[in-house]
Amino acid sequence: MSSKIFQNVIIQMKDACDRTIGIVDEQGFVLACSELALIGSRMEDFHAYELEDTTQPVSTGLRSYCALTSEKSRLDFTAFADGTDAVSRTIAALAAVAFNEARNNYEEKHNKAAFVKNIISDNILPGDVYVRAKELHFVTDEPRSVILVRQTENADVAATELIQRIFPDRQRDFVISMNETDIVIVKTLLTAEFQEEAYKTAAGVEKQLHDELGIRCVIGISTVAHHLRELADRYKEAQVAIDVGKVFENDKSIINYENLGLGRIIYQLPTTLCEMFLNEVFKKNPIETLDEDTLETINRFFENNLNVSETSRKLYVHRNTLVYRLEKIKKITGLDLREFDHAIVFKVAMMVKMYLDSLNMTRY
């Protein structure tokens, strides 16, 4: 990081205080200072160990020091002010805050991963996307996929580091930790088969997390973003993929937003509308009237594309037995599943019921 950033802060501060202020590195060498002659010299009274485990200013025989906070190493940089009185300690603390803010802004501005995180988190104005992209020499219109990895068991902070090793090109692919369980991969797609490439990428990540760290996860894949400004919407798609998959495709660990179909539509409906729909469909008797064996028969019938012969073979029952069961379902619900229109209505109704049940489970 350029010492000019720190020097700019000092220029703004020096007229507001009557003593020398500056910043040193972890070895005590002055990087920027209101007394220019001191830049490059070493502060003999600076001792890093005195600043360990404290965010408060520490006074030596000549100066007051206050360490800048940092995620990696708290003592990368330390602010100082001449004097050991209360005023000097306050000035050192305020300088540390100002230096820290300047450093964070600089790193955010010149860090592509931080830029991408701001985009997917909706923390940057659309107009600023173009400006920042130009500053960072960022290609704006490459096809990219947003892949959301959510750890479901044994969440481990090492997961982010592992995934970063899978994607060593930090200029094109970005691995971003969003919280304790969620990791986002913004992957530049290199082939014309966008969704197939994204799925293979997700499958590889899932396998390595399980094999190396024993982590189980569920992964949501967005549609393709053809421009940087689309990444926020694609991140939301990946989130929806996981949420909808949890309801309608809970047997899958990788869910593609593009393949959610009816589930995606139902997920966005108001619950009152869903309840109204169920009441209209099952006027004669509620869906709860159907027992587990009957529901299993219905599911198999749908799985076999409403084919009576194939379904009876898979259920190991006589064809007439299956026809009898379908007649029983028609009598209870008023819907004949052998008719395509009725089958569609019943299938949607079952999915709506699954969605409402999932909401009730979440509440309790």
C-alpha cells in the first residue's frame, strides 16, 4: 500500500493539532509523518510487544502509539503522536481511526474481490460499477456464473481457503465469504456450454469440500450474467435456487435456478393465494384425506408420465388394481389423473401443499 495515502491523511490533520503525528510499520520505521525529515527513520521507543492484545493508545518515554486494526495482522501499521499526556494519546487514537479508514477505502478500491462483493451485495451504485471497473481494469462483459455454496453440516472457516485454491486465477474468478456458512464463487465461463460448465464446477467444489474437510453442503447455481451489473440479480437467483430446492428437490445437493420450473413460480406466490388455490382444487375433500400409500401411487404415476401400464409394473401391482386406485382418487378429489388437465392441476396442488408445509415447519 502506498504511503502517499497515509501522508494525505496527515496533511489534512496536521493543522488541527499542535504536535507531530505519523505512522510506522511493524518494525518501527516511519512511513508518513507531519515532520517530513522523520520519514524513513526508525522510532527507537517503538516496541511492538507493548501494543499486543490492546486497541488502546500506549505511551512510551517520548510518544503515544495506537495500533491500526487489521484482519490479518493488527500490528501492520501503528499511528503515533509526540507526547505522553492524555491529549497525545487521544490524537494517536484519532489518527489510527483516520489511517484505518483511508487504508480500508484504498484496499476496497483496488481489490477486485471486494469490488465484486459490493456488487453482489448491492452496496454500490450502478453508475459507480462502470467507474470502478475501469479503475481496476475489470472486463465488464464476460459471461459469469454465481455459485452459492452453503455449508449445511460442520461449517469450517477453512472451506473458503480450500475453494480459493481450486480457483487460483484471482483476476477472473472470485471466491467470497459472505457469512459463517455461505461462500460465493463468481466464475468466468470459458465454454459455450454455460450451464454444463457451471454444474461441473459446482460438483468439483462439493466433492473436494467433502473429501478434504468432511463438509456437506448444498449449492445453488444462477443463470449466466453477461455483464457485471447483473451479478446482484444472479446472486439472488442462487439463493432462491437453494431455498426452492430445499422444498421441491431436497434429494439434490446442487440446484440450478434455470431448472426449477414450477417450483420457482410457486415460491414467489403469496401464501394466501396458495391456500385459496388449494381450497378451490380440493372442494370435495382436503388433500390430507389421501393416505401415504395413495400419495405414493400418485407420485409414481407422475414419475411414469401418466402411463398406467408402466406405473403398475413399477409398483408391482396388477393394472386393474392401479385403475381401481385412480378411480378412488377421482372419487375423493374430483380429479381424474388419467386426464392431462386434471393431472397438471393435481401436480401443482401437491407442490403448493409442499411449499406451505415447508413454511409451517420454518415457523415452528
